Amino acid sequence: MNLEFKGQERIPVPRERVWSFINDPNSIARCLPDVQDITIVDAHSFDALVQVAVGPVRGKLKFKVALDPQSDGNHMNMRINGGGFGSVIDLNAGAALSDDGAGGTTLDWQGTATARGPIATVGGRVMDAQAQRVIASTFGNIKENLTGSGAASP
């Protein structure tokens, strides 16, 4: 099963601060929903154990997450690969950062996901709904951490 996503998010802090935040594996790892455990591997990667409930498929998946900041300082790519209980998920995502003209940052993002195994059998609509929840939650957590409004502790 293949899914594609794209969108735009506005974060009300300067681009340089957003760039610094999304380049830090620990910061990004804290923003992902349903994470049970995080292991920072190096300056641009981490492993995550995530609790998943997609339709009747429930359990923990292990993911390797690699951040790939581009040298222009305006583009971040990310690869997430992993799975569990017979399922495999691969996600490639990217974001372009720009100043929004009001002191904040606009992120134009896109991603493609491929799922195989039992998790893929739940159907596109269920997978899409779950992915939309994860995306919204992740960006919400990033905004909270950067603005300090109700920011979750590390």
C-alpha cells in the first residue's frame, strides 16, 4: 500500500530557530506521538519504539529515523524505516522552510509512505486517517515545543 501526503504548516518562530530544532534528533523524537522509547544513534539519527493501533492491528513497531539536512539550510529530508509483527513501513518526507514575512516560518512538506504486511491490510482509508492523526500531532508538538505554550517536557 502506498500513501502520499503534503501540506503546509506555519510555526510562529524565526526560521533559524525552527531549523535548529528540526536538526536535533532528540527534539524531533520528543514530538512524535505514541513513542515508548528513544535511542539517539548520532547527530542525525535515532531509533524509536512506537505503540501502534491501526484498525485491528495493534502492537509496537521499531523504527530507524534519519534526518538529512540539506546544505542550503532551508530543506530537511527524513527517512523512517522499520516495522514489527510482520509489517514493514517506509516513509520518505521532506520540508522546505521559508520566512513567512511576519517573523515566523512556513514549512511546505510532502511525504510518501509504503506499508507491507498485516498493517497494509487494514485499508487505505484507515491508514490515511491514522497518518493524518500522526502528522497533525507531530506538527502540533513541534509548535508547542518551539513556542513554549504548553510545551511538553523532554
